Amino acid sequence: MRFQFILTEIGQGLRRNLSMTISVVLVTFVSLTFVGAGLLLQAQIDKLKDDWYDKVEVSVFLCPVGSAEATCAGGEASPEQIDALETVFDDELGDQVERVYFESKEDAFASFSEQYPDGYLGTQLTVDDMQASFRLKLTDPQNYEVVNDVVTGRPGVEVVEDQRRIFDSLFLALNRASLMSAGLAAVMLLAAVLLITTTIRLSALSRRRETGIMRLVGASNLFIQLPFLLEGAIAAVLGAGLAVGGLWLTVKYLVTDWLAESVTWVAYVDGADVLRIAPVLLGIAFLLAAIASVVTLNRHTRV
Amino acid sequence: MIRFENVTKVYARGARPAVDDVSMEVRRGEFVFLVGASGSGKSTCLHLILREERPTSGKVFVAGRDLRSLSSWKVPNLRRGIGVVFQDFRLLPNKTVFENVAFALQVIGKPRHTIAITVPETLEMVGLAGKEKRRPHELSGGEQQRVAIARAFVNRPPILLADEPTGNLDPTTSLGIMRLLDRINRTGTTVVMATHDDDIVNQMRKRVIELDTGRVVRDQAHGSYVRSDEETEPLTNPDPAPMSAPTTVVRRSAHVDAAAGE
């Protein structure tokens, strides 16, 4: 009886304020789409990091002939210095460094020649123009600073370079995009809360007579307020559902079917990621409705 | 059943108290008129009994419960034991007579079969059998008030409050309503009725508590009432017979011998 009665009440309430209900659905839809887009961008960034950081290395370039660096005052890095560095990688940085690969200047020249068989921009380089280097694979790419501190300044080391830097600007751009998305989402979420508040207030006012009688005959607070709470929640969750659907379609057609087909060397977010953020979006929608309801109902349907 | 102990209610700080140091007791099964001019504090007393307002000072007891210390989540339970009737009926215009009465049971979670039994029984008792499918606007004022009474009484509350229930009705219709309230009273229900209709008070010969600017000025067992705005105009009927002999005992779930017509 109770359950059915409440359902009837909800149905009536939603139909009575149909235009308001639709606007709540749409505003939550748009705001949660922004929230979802921000979350997906973050997921994309994580994926890229996972994917690329596995491949990137720290390069320790050794002194070539005629370097101006202070540590290279003794000329080209000597075999003793190279041995000393290897010991450092093994002992001091044993925990951080997973793998060490030494590239002599001959190796470097070989791979250079392979890349530019006709010389680089018309110059004729020799083996001595190349420099030897260590390629370090770190156990955790985030520990670059530790390695840098230990290695930089040692005799025979010209410069230490983190390949991750190359990606920094890309990640910066992606991070800014997701921040912007979060900002827009915040504004839209505020609008959604205000709109739900207004909707519930209207609904409560239009049912003042009913709620007045309910109070008098001793209906419990929960019973009186539940239809209003659920009305707001249903509209908000509908909006969240639309947002999830919209994001899923976007990811499917824009990313999976198009971007992933044309640029294949990058890992992309997919439908599974959308489904992973779906509960978050639904939760936010529910929370929105709850906040709005608590604010409104205590003022309009109090015992 | 209802006890006021030195109850004072001040609505706005510094304003004159709406109820000023009122002490009274209404016993189980009594029929009490609460009389007085507008603004004398009758309605405030009813609000206090319903715990729609809390006293500024003093104590209100209803059915053994101290309303001052009653936590707000228990208020609905208190109100399930009190039926209320108003001057303006307060029916739901888009519901039928049956639905209006059933509404009171639905919202407190009564099972459907209980509603299916109790509602027709109550409608028959108030004399509205056969009008279940009408909507309020299709009924006369007296009939609408009967629906309101049915709604207030359908849960068989031990207490029935009536705030000017005859205020919108003509004298003949009012009489019918009073007969009905009297019948309800004789099922053992305590009835408190706020009114300033002196004709009715004088015909009923029940206990009268008169309020004036928030104070009890009279509490009389079989009282009469003279409206102050009518000066000392003599009563139309100086010695009215009580409407019904208070000896017949009516069972609580009253079977019906057709309520008085309108």
C-alpha cells in the first residue's frame, strides 16, 4: 500500500511539473557530462603515462671530446670513469635502476647513420662527434630526481636527461583541459542544485494541501518527504544516465572507432572506462538531489 | 485526556500572550466547548494540543504524554490519536469522497483491506453512504464537513478536535453536524470544539470553557454562552432541551441509523 501510494505520488509530482523535471534532467545531464569528460581525460592521462613511462628512459650523456662542462675538464670520459659510474648504478642506485644499457659512441654513430644515411642537414659527422651514454630504465619513473642528484656532477658525466620531459607539455595541455572541464562542471552543478531546489519547492508548494493533511493525520516525516526526495533523485539520476550514455557514445564513435583507427600507437580510453566512471556520476547526481532536498524540504514540509 | 498546566504561549517576543497561564483538564469521553471571541486563544489551544506549537511556559499533557518533552519524531504518532476538523473542511478537490477519507489511512500506512472495510463504514456512519464517488465540489457545505469529519474519525482517534466546524454552515446544517459530533462523542471519543456559535453551545448543554484574551474566564459543567459582541440580547431559546439523552451507549465502530438529514 505504502509503496504503491508513494509511487503514485511521485508520478503525479513529476507530471505536474513536467517542464521543471525536464530542465532538471537536462541540466544534470550537461553538468555531469562535463564531470565525466574531466574524469575521462584524467583516465586518458593515466593510460598514456602507463603506456609511455614504461618505454622512456633516463639518459646519462658522458663527456664527448671538447665539452665545455666543468665535469668534462679531463676531456672525453675515460673507461675508468665509465666503470665508476657502472658501480654507482649497481650499488647506490640498485633500488631505483632496473636496467642499465651502455651505448658507446660507435653505437650512437651507427644508429645515427641508420636514421640519417645522408648526413644530418648536409653536415658530415664522424664517430668522434658522437657521445657515449648510459640508458637507465628506472623501476619507478617518478624517481628521476634521485638518479639525477646522484649522477649529475660526477666526473665524466656531461648531462642527465629525463625523456619524460618530452611528454610534459602534452600532459600539461590535457591537465588544463580537464581542469577547465571541472570548472565548467562546477558551475553547471551549482545550477543543477539551484534548479532542483526550485523544482522541489514548487512541487512542495503545489502539494501544500496534501502535505498539510498528511501532517495532521499523523503521517511520518519520511513518508511526507519521500515523494519529493525521490522526485528530485529520479530526475537527477535520469540526467546522470543521459550523461553516461552521451559519454559512452562519444568515446565509442570519436575515440574507439575513429581516433584509435587513425592514430594507432596510443592507448585510448574506451567504453569500459566510461562504465567505470558511471557509478561516480550517478553518485554525484544522487548527492546533488540530496543536498537540494535537505535544503528545501526542512523549510517547506516541516512537522 | 488533555491537561494544561499554567500554559502560556507568546508568538512574538514582547507581544501579548495568545494563551495566558491557562490550566484546564478535559477527561476521557468528555465533550467540551472552547468559546470566546476571535483572538481569545481558542485556536492556539488546539494548536498546542496537536503540538503544532509548543508552549512558551507551562505543560501540556495529551493522553498521558508531556508534549514539551515529546521528541519531534514521535509527533506523528501523537497526531494519529487526534482527529481534526476545520471550518474550511480542507478536502482534496481532485479526490473523491472515498479517496479523501482513505487518504488519511493511506498516508499512515494502513493496509488496503483495512481501508476497504473502515472507509465505507465511516462514510455510512456520517451519513454519506452512496456518495463515495462524488467530488467535494459536488457536495453541499454540510456534506463536505461530514467528509472532513469522516476523515478525522476514520482512524478512530480517542480525541477529536473541531475548530469552528459550523462556522461556514447555516443553522440547520450546523445542527446536523452537531448531532454527528455528539454521536462520535458517545462512542467514547473526547471532543473539544472551538466555536463562537452561541446557539449551538446553548442547545448542546455541554461543558463550556470560555477564554478571553488568552485567559480562562469561565469553566462551567453544563454551560451556556452569550456572545460579547451581541451585548445582553436574550437567548432565543432560554431553556433548550439537550439534543439527545446521553444514556444510549453506541458501540465504537458504530452501526448506523442514518445521520440527521440536512
